[in-house]
Amino acid sequence: MSSSLTSWVDINQQSDFSIYNIPFGVITSQGKTRVASRIGDYVIDLSSLFETTLLDGLGFDQSDFDSHKLNNLMLKGKQATRRLRNRLQELFQQENNELKGSENWVSKVLIPVDAVSMEMPVEIGDYTDFYSSIEHATNVGTMFRDPDNALLPNWKYIPVGYHGRSSSIILSGQEIHRPKGQQKPKDDEAPIFGPCKLLDFELELGFITYEGKPLGESISTAEANDYIFGMVLFNDWSARDIQKWEYVPLGPFLAKNFASSMSAWVVTLDALEDFRVAGPQQDPAVFPYLEFSGNQNIDIQLEVQIQPEGKEPSTVSQSNYKHMYWNQSQQLAHHTVNGCDIHAGDLYASGTISGPTRDSYGSMLELSWKGTNPIQLNDGSERKFIQDHDTVIMKGYCEKNGIRVGFGEVSTKVLPTK
């Protein structure tokens, strides 16, 4: 990969939204909601761009871009969205005059990002959350079970996951209220009910699928990437004290379904291909349906910040998606091996992304080691878990050979319990 593409749009070198990215999202401005892309500090109004006829012959119509969600685009399939992204890259290259030669159209197509509001980009039908970081699973197992047997017996055989709640997935910028529920602070006392005291973030990435195969058919690891549209940053909020009491025997419930936050721009898998790397060695050998070829992990640098109200943010974690034990091709293959059908707009979260060192852990549960080792913020305050009026900000990007492709951020402020 070389930095040979340049754009006639002025793009800051540190922008997540270089010409190599071209993500997809949904915007509202001047009372109209439509599909868009982004380059630098501008959104690309695809509805207006379609009116120029410069997107003719790609297999789309006006209604695909006048939509309030990306689902119609995804229903066109991978080859169609790939043609669209390639065409956008072509139109915005320095030497291309098809669009930049018309100042009237440029002013309609390119809108400053500060002049639009971002919308939830996808109508999410189903949502699955995996548990695929071996460092995270080992840390949690060490804290709550036997340190010598931190991983449950199935963990290295199965990409463990559970079905979450799609209705409470929210867009970056939307505030949440601290959840309430049952907790059991002391093993020898009766449970209590009240606001969560151990509110936590989980640093994750999610992938969004195209339409899958019919019920009863499976998607192989070799086919998986053809069914993945793109990725988003994802904060899978967790109420640790509620979770500890409720999760036996069926797993997370109220501790997870109160809110999960995702970023606004969907970065296509095509934009991330050049950042693929080898993943951890998997031992014991996986079952044949989970075997894969090539590099299936992705080198995505991740950061988590906590911002107390009225204060500057403090970085509390720096991790990387490349550490994941189970990759998303395996996750999708496992999800469908029993014949489960998937659909355009379904969301699959990675599970907490933790690295091998304390500063790369992806949750406060690990960073503060269950509250025994508080994190100090820049303003001198300490955190064991997330407090009311804190804002949690997650960022992610890939960078190689001077090329940067990023996700922007997912940011959520916590308000007191209602």
C-alpha cells in the first residue's frame, strides 16, 4: 500500500476520513435526511451527487440515497457498494475534474460536517455480542473464578456469544441514564434494589452484515468477508453489579440491555483490507468449519477517554483490535453453522478488546482490577468505575505508510438514574 491517492478536497493529514476511507452514514441538514459519505471535514451528500448523473450505471436509484438508513444500499450487495465507493474515490481524486469543475454542484454535494447532524445509520434487526478477547476472558476468569483455570473449558473451541437487544443501541452523542436493578453486594446477605454502583464501558468494534443466506444454510470462513458491509466503534455498556447477580444461569440481561453506543460512520471492510495482520496462534486446533486462510485480524489502534463534566478528557486505555483471539470470519461462520440466517443491517460486536498490558485493557473492571486499583485522571480525581456526568469517548483508526483510515469516535455522557 502506498500513499499515491490525493484529493482536490483539503484533508488534514491526521483526519480519519482520508480519500482511502470513504465511509457511509446518514445525515440531516435543512430538514432533509439522506445517505452520505465523508471526506476530510466534509460530508458527501450522495442524494445531491446522484442528481448530477455522475453515479449513473452503478445500480442505484434516487430512493437509495434519499433513505433514512443504509439498509437499502446494503441490500444491493457487496459488489454494488464496492462500485459506489470506488466511484467516489475516483471523483474526489486530484486529477478528476468531473465534479470539481462545477462550483455549483460542489457547493451542494460537499457540506461542512459541522452543518449537519448525524443519524443512526442502520436499521438494526438483530444484535449479537461475542466474547473473543483471550486477555479479557482471562482477566475476568482470574478475578471471579480460579486464576489457574481462568478460561472456561469451551472458550478455545467456540467463539462464545449471546443475543443482545437491538432496540437500545444508540448513536454516539446520545446521553444515557445510569441503570437500576437488583444487586447482591455481599454473598451472605439478601439482594438489594437500586441504581447500579459499578457502571462500566466495554471497548468493542462491531461489524454490520449484508443480506445472508436462507435459513438452514451456513456461511463459511472463506465466504464471511463477502457478507460483511463494514465496521463501527461500539461501547457495550455494562452494569457489573447487576450482571454478577443475574447472569447465572442464562447470562447477561438487564446489565447489558439498557444501552449500547455506536459510532456514526460505517467504515467499509474494503477500506480496512490493507491493514490486515496475522492473529494470535489458536491452540488447540479449531474445528474445520472455523479454519481460515490468510490474515483475518485487523490492526486498528483504539483509545478510551473519560471526561468528567467541565474537565479535559483523560486517556485510560490504548488497545488494538489485532489482539482478538477469534476473528470476525470465524464469528460469522460459527453464528451460521447451525443454519441461523442473517440479514442486511444485523450487528455483531466483538466483545471487550483487551491487550496484554494493563494500559490496554478494555473495561474499568480490568483497568481498576475490580475496583482495587483506581485509575487517576488528569484532574486528580480517581475512578474505579464510571460516575454520573462522566463522558466516555472511544476512538479508533488504522495507519500504515502514511495512510490513515479511522472511525471518528463514539461518545456518551452518563446522567443520574431516573
